Amino acid sequence: MSMSTGVLVSEEEYLHTVYEPDCEYEDGVLIERNVGKKRHSRLQVTLSAYFVRREKLWNIEAFGDQRHRIRAGKYMLPDICVVRPPSPDEEVFTTPPLIWIEILSPEDRPIRVNQKIRQLLEFGVPNIWVIDPETLESEIHTPQGSRKIEDGILRVDGTPIEVPLHGLVED
């Protein structure tokens, strides 16, 4: 999920610099994200396409690697996020999305993932999906609690949103 680079950067400089791949930011420190592995990348693009094809049907808009300002001095990026339209009229979102999706990398450590989930719940994200691209094992985290997905289908309660992971990746 992340590794600090140790270089102090102003918030203004962070917001006006293009990083490849994009970094998260916390109180002057750039936080590298683990991205770019084949399965991670493929799952990210496949999931994104699945959401985009259903935007009208589900009344959603999907974004990849969209910066979110969690608080002053703290910026995080989901692999994918889903919002209700109209999407925020800002380059860096300041409101929580409906769904925040984290696709794990082999380098991700449970303690860091859990810390990120806590921060996202505090920010007000109602649905956080954490997916292992190797096994498709998944968890959903909501303000009501966390649970492993047993049937391979990620859902958002009270909506028609259903994502059958195994069917997606096999297609």
C-alpha cells in the first residue's frame, strides 16, 4: 500500500507536481504506492470497465487513481472509486466516494492496510473494498463493521451494485 520516501514536500508542491505513479501525501511526506504488477493492473482496468459500463444503470461514476483530500495535509488515492453523480466539481475530491477500492500488492502489509481502512472510515467512506488480485479474496469494510466476502460477489447494501469478481476475471 505505501512506503514513505522521506522527502519533505509542501502541500502546494504536491498538488502541482505530476508523480509517476502518483503518490499519496501526509504532512509533507510523499508516500509511494505499490502498483504496476500485472494482476493488479488487469483487475484495476477490468473493474473500472465493469463500473463504467453500468454508470447509467446504477447511477454512478467511476474514477481511477483519483486524489482525495482526507484532511488538511493528507491526500490518499484509491485504485478505483465510485461516486454518485454529479461527481465533485473539483480536481482533488474532498468528499468521500460511495465505494473506495484497494487492490492489494504483494508488498502491502496488513497493519498499513488496516490503518488506511481506519482513516477512510473516519473520512466517511461508507464502503471500502479490499481485493487480493492473486486469489480474489475480498473484504468489505463499512462503518457497521468488516467482513470477508464468501460468495465472491461484492455488493453495496441498498443499491443494485453487485460485482461478481470471479466472473469478471474469467471473462
